[in-house]
Amino acid sequence: MGPVYLMDLASSHERWLSLRQASVSANVANANTPGYRARDIEPFNKILDAKVVPVTVTSPMHITTGSRVEAQAMRKEKTWETVHSGNSVSLEQEMLKAGDINRDYSLNTAIVKSFHRMFMTSMKS
């Protein structure tokens, strides 16, 4: 059996989520710091596009080679407001990001658990 890349992908996504959560928490912690500019990390799809994951083909009839789905570019959103002190942190926007991170953590965990169950079931056979 060859390498399983789904676990590597899930691990990379979890590390990215951890960095994004640290970025959001730093923004929230500096919400009242004069001149602080809100920060965010690059989207995970840009990191994923840079990573090459080979596809294993067990039969030439399974996957047609040469077909590739192109990722769509994401547009960069501006911060909602900048106050007179030069601070650009919007607590509402940061809380929305925190909710997105929480949902992504839950989805990542559910996918890994399902894959693990399938993997263990295939080993019993």
C-alpha cells in the first residue's frame, strides 16, 4: 500500500488553522492599540496550490490523466473600519473569522475520523 496523503493534508490544514487562530487572537488582543493594523494569513488554497500531491492510479480506466480543476482566485477583503487612532481591528470581523476557524476545525476532525474508520475497516477485511 502506498502513502496516504489525506492525513498529511489534514495535518497541514490543522497547522494553518492554528496559525490563523493565533493571528485572530493577536488582532483581538490589540483591538485598542493605537496604530495597530489587523493581520491575517494567506488563504489555505494558496498553500494547497503550491503543494504537489501526486495521484495514485491503480488502473488506467480510473482517472483520466491531464484533467485538472483550476482553483478560482479569492479577492482580498478590506477591513471594515479604521478608527482615528489608526487601528484597523474590527472585533465583529475577528469574531466572524474565529467562528470560521471553529467550523473548519470541526470539519477537519470529522473528515479525519471518517477516514480513520474507513481505513480501520479495510484493514479488518
